Amino acid sequence: MSDTLVRFLAYVDLRIGKTAALKVSNMDFEKLRVNILRIWTEDDKSKPALGSAKTWEHKRVAIPLFLVVPPLKRLCSGQPPKAFVFRPKRGEHINIKNWYNRIWVKAVAGSGLTIHSLHHTFASLSIATGGGADVKMVQNALGHADASIP
């Protein structure tokens, strides 16, 4: 599951809270799209809380075919529509903090790579792969006010 999750973060313009909140019913494999409706946040006691994405944030994003077949289809196969796409072997959904500490930190030890770096990977790949995305399109997809590089 974790390898697919990392590739998803790198190739699809979603942050970890929205990605972890995806349910099987949000996936449209036929149209290669995912519907974003929910987000994992923290409540006032720092406990995970599933909330609604802000109305203006509801969106549909494209999923590359190589992520659908077989990785995402395998994660969703035989699961009810309300099941989370990314879930641990035991449990209903991934706990982002636990996943970060147990999987991510060990996998990238010493590299300086952050989960947010994958957001930038999406931007770079969108332009570099020749898929027709220009800087302005990527700027809009990322929700950035301008296309400058900090």
C-alpha cells in the first residue's frame, strides 16, 4: 500500500490529508479521475478527524493509467464503496502521523525528501513529461497565485 501511496502523491495533485481520505467510491477508473470530497485533519485534541473538503476545494483530478492498473484497482478490489483506498493491513484507514513516522521517515532517511516535495514532483513531472501541461496550467492545478519559484 505504501509504495502506491507515495507514487500517488508524486503523480496526482493531492496532499496527504486528502489522499488518505479517499474512499473506493471516490475512484472513477473508467474516466481515470478521482473525486475529492473529504480530508483528514486534527481535532482540538490533536486526534485525527475526517472532515469535508471546503466547497471550493471539491474537485476531480486525473489519475495516470499506470497507477490505476494494477495498483489502485488492486487496493479497491472487493472493497465496499465506503472503504478507504489507502488502509493498513489492520484497521480502517491510515493514521497519517503513524504512517509518516513508521514508513516515510525510514524510507527517506537522510535524503531531505519531504511529503510536500512530492507536490513539487507532480509539478515538475507535469511539465517535463510532454503531456501538454504548461507552467500556467500547473500553477492553476496547484492552486498557486503565481508561477514563481521560491
